[in-house]
Amino acid sequence: MKHYDVLVIGAGPGGYVAAEEAARLGKSVAVIDRQAIGGTCLNVGCIPSKAYLEHAHWIDSISKAQQNGMQVELSGVDFTQLYERKNKVIASLQKGIHSTFKSLNIDFIEGEAIYTSNNTFEVNGEKITYEDVLLATGSQPFIPPIPGLSSQPYLTTDTFFSMEVLPEKLVIIGGGVIAVELAFAMEALGVEVTMLEVAKDILLTEDEDARKIIKQKLKNRMTVETEVVIKNVTNNTVELEGDKQYTYDRLLIATGRKPNIDLAQAMNLEFDEQGKFIAVDEYYQTSKPHVYAVGDVIGGYTLAHSASTEGIKAVRAMNKMKERPLLNCHVPRSLFTHPEVATFGLSEEEAKMQGYDVVVSQLPFGFNGRAIAVDQTEGFIKLIVERKYGEILGAIICGPEATEILHQVLTLVEAEGTIYELASTVYSHPTVSELVQDVAKVIVREI
């Protein structure tokens, strides 16, 4: 029997980052996971999807070069080579985590964690005890009850990246962030993509103005259907009500994820009012002392960086170093399409509903010299600001390098800066970031 100060169940971003923090605080630590180290994000999510999206970006760059006087030609795509590159990226990052674990004396145990009694788990027939345990068990794809689906082969976001041959026709059921990113990546590689969404629109979690831009970009490249009613799925066809149907070589179900709560149920932990997520206090402790939970299993934004931040805060709380919990309004949300979309904080409607007197300004990248020079003028920057004190309540950036630019605004917010500091900062010229300051100056003039 082995004993650890901190036992972490789950080796994704919430788990392995927390384990490293615990080890740096001088604790003996073990991490248990039934799958490869790195979790969903590294193995079948954020990282491989960005590798494929970068391939798509290279192809778009060639197309843009052709349109602007450069005589270049793309003779074909070797998907096997792209697939192998993706695997090398994943392997490199996995190696990095293993190396860090080794340097910090963290034990990684690959296997199924089975709860046996208070302070005891069993893994691969061996019992392990702990002082504190952190549940970072993540989530799995949600598969809706679609007629005919259960009897047909299909891909999920967990299995998509094991596909070694590009299909000719890909049908994606779902219109959220993951579905849209993969649609962009596959279309650029020459796949005929169809996106089917049962909701009234795609990307309903995104700003409406940004959503319109991305939706139009998708419609220029592929078929996008919303408010569909799926009548049946066969081995090569999705049939919709109204006798419309779409054929496919591969079918991807990308309709969201659901938390992995089996272990929490076995431990008899309390859940939220809906019974969907583990209930935790502001320090991420569950209904049982010395049992903590972070990431997808506690709700909020199901994002890798949220889970990592929560994991660090949970471990610090275990060590009597309590910090304020992660604030959802300070969590950046990213859509790695072309153009990119990055958001944090409140929308204009949400701010008004919370009683704020707001000033909102928006400028297009078409006003920006650098964006014009590099021919990336799609999109805009929008800031939502409280009028009296100039507090920045939210930002939406849709355009070149949006996911990178957003952090300069978010850093200022975290430091309790205001729109006035943003407006008075000296920006290098020419940069696309200058548009942030341009929007800030407009708001300052209106306050």
C-alpha cells in the first residue's frame, strides 16, 4: 500500500498542473489516469485541433498569395504527413509533462481509479491512500439520441484525430466551437463539409456580430444548415425532415460534452441543484473534507486554462494558502477560426441586465493600417465599459491574432486598470493591436 499527501485523479490540464503545484509545495504526489497523460486537451482536443487548423492556415496563405501576384501552386496534400506531424506534437508535449513529473518526483499511475473506502483507492490491484484528493476526471462526448445513429459507425471529438485518411465528404452534426474549428480545418484540406445544427444558429455562445462573420465565412466554403430535424441516419446518409439528405464518408458527432461523474457518485459526493456537476465551495472542496474537484466536473467554462487555474487554487487551499476562486468574467474564451474570435467578461446585454450604465464601442479592422497591409481586415474589436469609473466589463475581438490580442486587455482588467489606462498606453505602429487603443479612445471621448 502506498500513501501520498495529494492524490490527483485525472491527468488532464486540471490534474497535471495541480500535481506539479502540489509537488512544488513539498507534498508527495501521485496522479492516476486510465488514459494517456495530458487529458482531452492535449490528446484529442485543443492541441491536435490547432495543429490541423495551422495546416489550414498554410493553405489559406497560399491561396491569398496567388490572389496577390505570387505565382505559387499547391500540388496536393499528404494527409499522412500532416497526421504524423500532429502525433509528434502530442508526443512532444506528453514527454514534457512526464519529464516535469520525474523532476518533481510525481508518480504517474496509468489505470482505473476505483474508490474502495474513505481515503483509499485501488488501481491495478494496488491500494493507495491519501491525505487530500483532487478529482479532475474531465468529460466525455455527449451523444444525442438521433434515430439510427446507434447502429452506424461515427466519429466523436475523442476519436476524430485517430482518422488516418481524409474523407471526401464529412458531415458534422453540431455547431459549437469544436465543430466549427474542425469544419474550417477539414474544408481547407479539400474535404466537402456539411454542418447540421438543431439549434436556431451555430456558435450561440459567441457574440452575435462575430457569429455572423464566422457563419458567412463557413457558408462561403461549405453547407451550413440550422434548425434541422434529423429524421434518420444510415451508413452513408443523414436524412432530414422535408426529404433533404446529405451523404457522407465519415460522420462526426460534435454536440458537446458531459462530465465524468461516476467516481464522484461512488464517493457519494453532493451535486449541484441540477444533479449534473459536483458541488464545491469557493475553495473547490466538495461536500466531504479533504476531497476537492476542478474542471469539467464542476461546471463553469469547460476550458483547459480554467481547469488548470482551478487546480492550482485547490492545491493551495489544501495547504492553507486560500485564494479567491477563479472568476468566470476573467476567463478568456477563444475560437481558432479564420478570422479568430476571442472574448471575455460580460456582453452588452448581460452588463445592462446587471444594472451597469455601459458605453460600448466597436471599430473594424478595416480601419487599421497593419491589417490592411497584410490583407486581414475581416472582423472588429468591441469593448464594453462601465460609464462612471471606466471599468472594462468585457471585450470581443474578431480578427487577426484575436486570441493573442485579448490578453493585453484582460491583463489590464486583472490589475484593476480602466479604459483610461488603455487609451493612454503608447502602442507600436503599425500593429493590429493599435485598434484596441482606437476603440478605447472612442469610449473615453463618450464618457
